[in-house]
Amino acid sequence: MNAEKLISNGAGALIAVAALGAAAQLSISLPESISVAPITGQTLAVLLIAHLLKETWGTLAIGIYITIGILGAPVFAGFKGGWDKFSGPSLGYFIGFIVAAIVCGLLARKQEERFKFYLLQMLIGSLLILLCGWLGLFRYLDANTAFAKGVLPFLPGALIKITIGAILLSVIRRFKSFMKAV
């Protein structure tokens, strides 16, 4: 990899870290009786980062975001940070961000640049995050309660974020095509 590409990817990763921190603040808190974590814009950001930066740089960016959050930077939802916030009920979701970045980054590298594939990629990534989040909740809850509080409340938002993500990727693809033609 040449120096220019390395600098470009590094800058993209840093921008992605900032975008992920900002997306975490797009947060809707639900009562604890309904959900174990807030609904945030993080899933959308993670999936877009994975697609745009692919598996290596996307995973690195998300790893940096999680690391600075663990170290106490207020980048998690509600401007929170620290080990306690990371290792609590949200731990599985954070692990899911990494898993989704790897899988969706690989899919982005191999699949055709089309809306239906963007939808599929976003769906797979969202399901991976929810699956990891659900499994992570087994430390606190039985499987049924973990599903009711850790998956079901997030499904409507996931469908919206999947659609928004696919639309954004389509717009980006068209913009790139336009810029090449100019």
C-alpha cells in the first residue's frame, strides 16, 4: 500500500470514529422495563463505515472508537464512556459492531454495487449486531427476556436504518459515478 492510500484510509478511519461517536448521541432511551439499552444511530454508522472502509479499515475505526470509549472518552450513548459502560448490558452489541464490520466489509468488497445488495448487507449486519447483543445479555437475563428486551425493541429502528443505509449507499455510488464522468 502506498503512502497516499495509507493516509487516505487513516483519515477515513478517523472521520469514521468521529461519526460513530456522533451517531451514538442520536439516542432514544427506553424504560428499563422495555429495553436494556438505548436506540441509537450507531448501527447505521457501523454498517456505513464497514461498507465504505471495507473490513480492515472499518474494523480498525470501530475498534478505535470502542477503545477510546473504554478509556473514558464520552463517545458512547448519552456522552458516556468507561469500562463500566462498555462491559455492561451493551457489551454484546459492541462485540456485534466488530463482527458486523468484518462481515459487511467483506460483503462490500465482493458484492455488486446495487440497492438490493446494500439492503441485504445492512440486514445481515443488523442481525449480527442484534444476535451478539442478545447473546451478551445472557449474563443478566434468561433467553426469552433477553430477546424481549434486547432484540424486539430494536427491530423497527433496524428496518428504518437498513433502508436509510441502502439509500445513502446508492446516493454515494451515483455521486461517485457522476464525479468520474465530470
